Amino acid sequence: MCLGHWSKEYASVLFESLGDARLAYRGVLDNAEVGERLWEYDALVLPTRWPGEGYPAVILEAFAHGLPVITTRWQSIPDIVDDGCGILVEPEDASQFASMLNRLHRNPELYARLQQGGS
């Protein structure tokens, strides 16, 4: 699952194609919707590079839902995401995001370990 707004350089079709059709862009959700909707997903993908990013609440919500997180090594995010609960990639590296998504999909042991790490 990927939430949020797209930059002008990217489109949801490109993002979904990089994930070999295992990735779906779900759009922008109201804060009230996040907790309910996360139950429908297998992982949280948050490729953020927002200048004001701190500790994104959606990451903490994902952990509460037992979801692995793939996000950017950006601002304070590495303070709450490490290799025990998620995967950090470099900002604006779409191929690394795709590689990590495919790795998570193909490796059930990694998926299970990351699920447990965020709980």
C-alpha cells in the first residue's frame, strides 16, 4: 500500500509497474480512515521526502496493525524504522524501492520477521 500525493515526476501506473503488479496505490486517506483501512493491506510503502517529515504517524499505525514498512531513509524516520521492523531505502530511488518490494514479496521469512518486529 502506498498513501499520499504523487510528485510531478511519478504516476501511480509507474509505481505499480515497478512492483510487478503486486503493488497498488491507494490514494490519499483522511486521518480517520487510516486505522480502518490498514487492516486491508499487507505492508506500508511510504516513499517520502517531504521536508517537514518527522515521525510519520502512519508508520506507527502500520506497526500497530502488524504491517512491515518500506520507507525512505529520511529525516527522523530511521529513529523508528530499522531492519527489525522495516526496510529503509534512499529517497528518490525507485529501483531500490521496487527491489525491496519484490524481496519482501518473495521472502516469507523476512515478511514474518518484519511483522513481529513492529509489534
